Amino acid sequence: MVARVWSLMRFLIKGSVAGGAVYLVYDQELLGPSHRSEAALRKAEEALPPAAFQLGQYVCQQTGLQMPQLPAPPQMSFPIRECWNSGIVRVMSALSVAPSKAREYSVEGWQYLKERTK
């Protein structure tokens, strides 16, 4: 009985996390126009370092540990649209040559096996 409840709880937690991620993507319009995605990325870049610092201060305060000062995070300024497009082009070109490469590699493997079994 406990195993069933535990598996149900795990399923509900995973479903909640996945649903929250989908809602966040939809709410922030990350799959919409690229200028909205860039604005969301900039907003995250501004909010993340102070939040990480506050979390570190809270952990140090609660545990009594000393946390060394971390270097400043690097500034990222690159156009997402160009990176996304080049990634899509590379993935699609790899998928387009995959059947011929698979055939080529299988022929080479077959020849190698024939040579080794002689």
C-alpha cells in the first residue's frame, strides 16, 4: 500500500513540475516572437544573481558557514535568433545526411567484420 501511495506522490510531483514548466513557458511567451524571448532572458539575467546571493546569505546565516566571495557572472550579450537558427540548420542537415551515413557506416562495419572473421 505504501509503495502505491509513494509512486502516486512521485507521479503527482513530477506532473506538477512539468505542468509548472509548461505554464511558465506559456506565460512568459518564450515560444513566441524572438524579441519576447530575449526580453525574458534579460529579465532572468537581472533577477538571478541577486537571488543567488540572497540564497547564499540565508544558507550561511542558518548554518554558520562562511561562503567565499564568488566572481561576478559573465555578461552574455548574443542574439538568440542567430544562435537558434544556426542550431536548427545544423540539426536539420545532420538529420538529412543520417540515412546515407548510417548506410556508409554499416557497410564499413560489415567489411571490417568480414576481414576479421577470415
